[in-house]
Amino acid sequence: MTQTEILKGKVAVVAGGSGGIGAATCRLLAGAGATVVVGYRSGEDRARAIVAELGGGDHLALPVSIENTGSINAFRDAVLSRLGRVDLLVNTAGTTQPVPHDDLDALTDELIDRVFINNWRGVFATIRAFAPALKATGEGLIVNVSSIAGFTGVGSNVAYCGAKAGLDIMANSLGRALAPEIRVMNVSPGVVDTEFVPGRGQAFKDKVAKSTPLRRVTSPRDVAEAILSCATALTFSTGTKIIVDGGRHL
């Protein structure tokens, strides 16, 4: 089997597929032979452009808001109605906002709720919705995009660090609870070269690169390659995380 066929016949669902990491992941999974569903919240044009770029096959762009469980369930139903199965679920969707860790008043209840809904509850709700379909394949895989913020405590805000720490514990728990039919993996990048965190421009990224052992920030493709590896190479791993940060956490 060639590298372009290793995921042939598999259906991969990417929640947040129109974002930087999500788009890179869609490209690599499709390149490995998977049929890809690009889940988007507000980036419909980007999602459809990605599907067009993937070319051929039954690739889809479908709307989903992970803040709303009804939207997640409708997304799942649309996927299964069109494609009939799900083998791989990738959760890349999330949100954050920079808040200095010592500015306790600026981390409002509303922002805390939004961060935890998008980075923890929404991920869990998406897993919950797709678990029966993943289990039915006998070798389902869930990959969540976490962050080194979850174990370093250094990140865009304290709530974001807490949500990602919770996501790592979720992988521990579900890796055990959903085995052996479903494996659960997290990929934990450092600062990624996307526009995910508002206000972090090129000067910030250059500064981070200088203080990172491998002397650059993480690229979306770096993260996508780790996700692909979870599906193709690390097939005896579950309930754990893969760190992709160029040594940033050291």
C-alpha cells in the first residue's frame, strides 16, 4: 500500500477544518486517501475552497458550531447520511483571547465560559455525538488539538490553560473508557503560525522563534503531520499526547 492509499476507504471528519491547522490536516488526510469532511462554523468560503482543492472523491464541507450540541448532532447526521461511516474524528476547533495572567478582573465569567465551551465542552459533545459511529468501525480514532499551555500553564489566558489541561485529562479518561474500539490521542503544539490568537503578529512570532530550541514557531503542517501519524503510524497508542513545539516547553 502506498502512502497515498494508506487511509483509502476511511472517512475523516475535521471539526474546525477551515482554520489553519484544520485546513492543513484536511489536505494531508485526503492525500493519504481518506474522504474528508471539512466542518466549519463561519468560514464557509474557505471550507468550500479546501474541498475544491482536495479534488475528486466525496469530500464535503458542512456547517457545525461546537458551542451548540444541536448543531453538532445535525452535523453528525449529515455526515452519516452522505457517507455512511466515520473512521477518524479530528477536533481542531476552539477559541481564545489574550488576557495577562495577573489581571484577574479581565478574565470575566463570560470569557471563561466561552473558552471552556469552545475548548472543552464542545470537544466532548462532538466526541459524544460521533462515538457510536466510530465504535462501529472497530478501529475508530479521535485526535484532539490541545496545547502545551495545558501542562506549562503558559498561554493566552488562565482559562485557556485550564481548558487545555482538561482536554488532556479527557484523552486519558476516554482513551481508557472507549477502548478497544476507539483510540483517543491529543496533539499539543506550542505557538502556531496562524491567526488563532488575536493580536499576535509577526513580531511576536519572531520573538518566540528566537527562544524556541528549534528556532521557529510550529507550522500548521507540523501539527497536521502529527495528526496523520496518529492515524497511520502510532496505531498502538491511546490516551496520551504528542508534543509538537520545537522544544518550546523545555
